[in-house]
Amino acid sequence: KGIMTRAVRELTKFAFDELRLHRIEIALRPENQASKRVAEKAGYVFEGMRPRYLHIDGGWRDHIVFVKENTKI
């Protein structure tokens, strides 16, 4: 239905326009295809892999990172 993509877009707009953040990163597990698609549809760009990024469920897990930069500042 596009609800999460819209939420990410709106949050990004607020963070850039109101909070004047320079950059936002989305880190997610490589196997999470739904979240990967949301990041891509919201205009985030794949930056790379972060090996052993977070400790989850008893072990260190790899994550992939998508980024978007504020071009207005």
C-alpha cells in the first residue's frame, strides 16, 4: 500500500527541511528485501555493507546501508 515508503519520505522531508540535517542513513539486514525496497523507493542510495554492525539475537549481524543527503544546505 506504500504506507512505509510515504512515512520514510515524510520523515526525511521533516529532517531535512525543519531539523536541517545534512545526511540520513538507513541500516538494515541484507535479507530484509521489503525494507530495502522502501529505502530505494524513498530515494535513498545504497552505500555499502557494514560487517558485524549490530548485536542482534545473540550475534553480530551484517547490515547494508542506504543514504540520502540534504542538497539544500
